[in-house]
Amino acid sequence: MTTRSVRRARPPLARSLGAAALFAAAVLATALVGGLTAVDTATDYARVELPAWAPPSWLFSPVWTVLYVLVAVAGWLVWRASGWRGAAAALTVYAVQLVLNALWPPLFFTAARYALAFGELVLLWIAVAATVVLFRRHSTTAAALLLPYLAWVTYAGALNLAIWQLN
């Protein structure tokens, strides 16, 4: 006897668009918390000693904009494939990584607590990696969309560690 995964029927368009808006709003809230607490980051970023491989400050906004769109779409794809109940564990970890994402900028920029920010970023990396693994069970596309995010968090972690060590 073999087991087959049962895929649920696609939700109606209005419900699907509503869920897409919800994922977009959650990611936008994450971005706003981070953005509002990281005002004048270019000035702060210019004041700290940076490794030679640090990117220019102007690069962060466009990169994060693209990543946040990918994160929102990935969440929506998982919901669309499995629903809230079917993907409860995956979407819970997804929500955790959004909260961790929002917590990093105040620690790093506002408080200048580079060691604490690095520790928090390690937790974020674990949460994003877990989200990729859990999302793959529901949508390989959603999991793939999170890989650039995981790569950027990896790079940000290395940068955070370097700044902590240099300052």
C-alpha cells in the first residue's frame, strides 16, 4: 500500500488575494519596524569600522526590498498549497523569523549592541533555514524563493560579526 499526498483544492481568488495581502502586510510590518528603528543607518554605518568587503550603505534598501517581496510570496505560496492548518508548523516558524528579522535593526543600529545583534542574527538564520526546510514540504518554489534571503542573512551575519570584532 502506498501513501499519496493529498493536495487541497486551490482557494477562491478573493480568498487567495486576501491571504496574499495578509502576507504582504506582515512582511511590510517587519520592514517598517526595522526601517523605523534604523533611521540614519547610513550615518551610523559610516561611523563604524567596516571590513574591506562591506557593501555600500545604499545597497541595503534595494536588496531588502527584493528579499521582502520574495519572503511574502513564499509565505503565500505555502498557504495556497496547504492552508493555515495544513502548514501550521511551517507558517509558525515563518512568523518567528519575521519577528526575529524585525528585532535585529534596533539591536544593531539603535542600541549598537553588535554582540547581542550577532547572537540574534544566529537565531534568525536558524529560523530562516528551518522555514526553508518546512516550506519545502508544501512548495518547492516557496522554499527556493527563501534561499536568497538565507544567503543574505548569512552574509549579514558575517558582516555583523566582523563589525563586532572591529568595533
